[in-house]
Amino acid sequence: MPIDAAKATSAEPRTTELAWDHKDVQLYHLGIGAGAATPEKPHPATDPDELRYTLESALRVLPAFATVAGGGMAVAGGLAAPGIDVELAAVLHGGQTVTVHRALPVSGRATQTSSVPAVYDKGKAAVIVLRSEVADDDGPLWTCDTQIFVRGEGGFGGERGPSARLELPDRAPDLHTERHIRPDQALLYRLSGDWNPLHADPEFAKLAGFDRPILHGLCTYGVTLKAVVDTLLGGDVTRVRSYTTRFAGVVFPGETLRIRMWQEPGRVQVSVTAADRDEAPVLADTVVEHS
């Protein structure tokens, strides 16, 4: 059996040393569209608010950077766990949560502790739940909870796991905006550490069932959080407390994301669809909790 759920969940946590600097942060921000024109910022390259993502002297770190800091990709860590041996072409990112314990530093060194709290049996697929807790000398920095969906690896008799869905508010969104995904967006984003050929190699994408490479789910994740911060949180990345989503569908480079937002006390609920494909769902069950 490629997945031994008992072995994966009972294994000792694994530790990894992480390090990053301003160049890693800037590259990540560029990979999720910093410096590109948006409906709110038609001339962004010199926009003071946008320079907070791109200029080292003004740099602030979007919390979604936690998913790539130090090259410690959460999905890669999950696939390296004891008891797990799966084909990369069968793997999709199911969901992601980042909980921020304090503002992410522009540069730093930290220790990542990874474990597998659960492996769920969805019948025709398995879901591997990975938790990564990151701390430096000053204490906890962030926690990442990642759900990895592996096609064809279910049916081993395990628990099915939670399946609750978050309903959208029964009213018009308080704000909606669009973000265009450049044709080369995945090629730039993957330089932050996610080298899965699914996002660059057409032949590999066909093996995975797609007619062309798809965008990283975590790239869409970052694009969306940046849109929420820029439009509803005054551009202040330090207001983000946690950010969770379920990856409901794929995005192809060159498409446009339609992002709808509903403000509630202490949080923003978000829906993301593909504007070019009849509002096909992209991100669902998405919430940004903030101060």
C-alpha cells in the first residue's frame, strides 16, 4: 500500500532548518503579481503601496510567503513523510491554512517542525493532512496546515474526515475585483521552490490529465490574499491573523481571476472564480481573519 496511514500519523515529527532574505520575499511577491497593473493600480511599478512588496527599503512580508519560506514547500514535506509513497502526477493541493503568530521578518532563520496529524480515506482518493510549525529564537512565527489530495490512493478503510462547506453570504459582495494571471506566471512563481513539472511541462501536465500546465494553487492563494490586503485591509499585511482556503478548481496561466469579498467582524469571506470559464470555482471556503 503506497500510503500507510498509521505509520504516517505515528511518526516522529521531522525538523528542517529554514532561511530566507529580502530577495526571496521579493521574488515571491513578484510571482504572485506584485508590480503588475490591477483595476485599482493602473501604474503599479512606482506606486508607494506596491513598493511595499517590491522595494527592499520598504519591504513588508505578505503572510502567504510562509508557504514557501526557505524553500520548505509544505506539499513536498508531506510527500517525504514516513509511510507515504505516491506518484507526483496523482497529487493535487486540496486546502491550505496559514496562521500567523507575529509579523513575518524580511529575513530570518527558523526551525520547521512537520508532522502528519491525519490521513483521510475519500474512497477514490486519499487526503494527507500535514502540519508545519515554524519558530525562530524569539518564539513561534507561523503554523501551516496543508491538505494534499492524492488520486487513486483511497479505499484503505480509514476515516473519511470532515466535509463541511462554508456557505457564501446571502447578499451581494462588499467588493469585487479581478486579477489577470500572466501567461508566464507559473514559470516565475515556481522559482520560489515549487518545482512540480505539472506547472511548466506540457507533457507532464497531460500525464496528470490536463491539456496544458496549470497554475500553482498556492500562487492563486497568494494572489487572492494580496488582493484582500490591498483593497480591504489598507495594504497592512500585519493585520492578517490567519488565512484558509479549499482549492476547488484549477487556473490556467493567461486567465483572469474574479475575486469577491464579504466583510464581517474580524474577517473577510472570499470567493474566487475563473472569469474566462463561466465563473468556474477556483477557491472556496476561503476566509481571511484579521485585526
